[in-house]
Amino acid sequence: MPSTLPFTDSEPPPAKRQRTDDIQTIRRSDIWNSDGSVVLQAETIQFRVHWSILARNSSFFRDMQSLPQPPNQPCVEGCPVVEVCDKPSDVENLLKALYDPTFLCQKVITVSAVGALLRLGRKYDFKDLYQLAVSRLTSEYPANLDEFDALPEEYIAIEGYNGATFDLVNIASDNSIMSILPGAYFFIINKFTTEEIFQGVDNEDGTRSCLAPIHIQRCVSALQTLIIKQAQPNYTFGWALTKSDSECTGAARCNAARIDAVHKFVFNPTATFYGLVQPDMVRFNLCARCTSQAKQSINTGRSKIWDELPEAFGLAPWDELKNEY
């Protein structure tokens, strides 16, 4: 007796049932304008917005709008769906900047928003949004020593958290914002231990911020060079390695103060780079003559170290560190 076949040659085999976990559910975001004319889709998230808003701010979308739509263009509620290969969170931050007039007026914006405006600003030619993000970064890490000295201890334009500088360095480098790197690197080697530079730091929200390998290499390689440089003649602590001159009014006291400064600021066990820090001269307990000499040495040395800072980190000189678009 012949075996019974589950289907004949003239009948196709039944289709395999699609696994439930293979089905991706498309969801609407909170940015859904009922009168919108285009739907942007990032991964499984859709945003209903206006061609006119996108085209006004981006040459990329302006050119796309002028192209004829293919006959099989998917639509949602009569709006063409344009799929973009970006993270939904980046698209959301970009659209908030376009639609919410208060978004970029905030005194402080998030690191993720800065990253989104840089990435999508470059990719889709949202020039104004890109430049606004760049200005936030350069206000935190200026390329001018006087502006650097005037910075408050806390972040002024971008949210601050434990690993914010690590994340901002990665974002800036990925988007060719090179002028902020020397100042950001200085902040890193001055605030974090070598172990933290290598391994990253934990944030309060449970995430971990880690530097890309190139930034780890630059910071660690420069640290010892800068520690040695700060104690050389005509640099920040060069005065501490010289003896008091004949006009000193308290040679024993001043020479002891110099030795103390060397131990605390030059060859300290924590190997911290103080070459750009403005120390409190009162703490050194120098005579008036030696105080004046030390101040002059510090001011001259800080300027020299600042001028040479990019090259210490293996970067081009300040005037060649461009922020490309």
C-alpha cells in the first residue's frame, strides 16, 4: 500500500508559521502631528512630521521631497513612510529641536541630545542644529586659556554626570569636533585615576562610560610628559626647583616652601598634572619677592603649557584643530 504524502506535486507545502518573537511591532512615537505630511521610521518607531519643516532646515530632505515617489511607497494615513537608519532616540531629539521652541533654549541639554544633533546634523545637513550643538561643546571646553580659566566648576551648557566627559570626548571625536579635545583630555587626566581612564566609570543611572582606545592612549601617554614639563624652567612650577635669590627676605622659609610645593604639585604620589591649575599663593608662605617670582613663573608656564597642550596629546596645534562639518 503506497504511503500517503502530506501534499501532492500540484499543491505547495503549507507556509511555516512565523514565530511571534520575529514579528516587530511598529509603534507611533509621541511626535505624531495629525496634519503631518511624512512619516519618518527609525527601527520600529514612527514619527509623523511635515515635509515643509524638514525641507526648510535640511538640504537632504529638501532634495528628497522634490523626488517623485515610487508607486509602491508604503504609506500611513496617506503619508509616505521614509525609513532612516538612525536610532529612534536620535531622531526624537532632532525633531524636538525642530518642533519645540523651548528645547534648545534650555540652560542645560543632555549629552544624548548633543550627540543626536551632531550626528544627524552632519548626516542630513541640519546646519543650524549642528552648529548649536557645537557651540554647546565649545562653551564647555574652549580653545582659549582665558575662557578656560573663567569656566565654573560645574557644567554650564550640557548635563553633568560622572562619565559625561568620557561620552562627550567620544561623541566629539566621532563627529570631527577636534578643538575641544585638549581641554577635555586635561579635565580627564586631572580628575580621573589611570585605572578609571582605562576601565571607565559608573554613572548613577547604571550605565558605564568608557573612552575609546585612541583617547585612552592619548591621555595616558601625555600624563607623564606633562607632569615632567610643568617642573621645567619657565613652566608652571619651574620656580619651585630654584633657590631664592639675594633679594629674598626669608630664605629659609621660602626654600622650605619650594620643597613643599615640589612634593605636593610636581612629584606627588598620585601623579596628577597641575600645570594648568592656578594655585593659591598664600598656601606657599613665600616672601613678597619670591611670591612675585612664583606668580610670574606660573602665569608664563600656564600659557606655554596651554599652547603646547594639543601636541602633548598627539594632536595638531591649536590653530589646526578644526571643527569639520
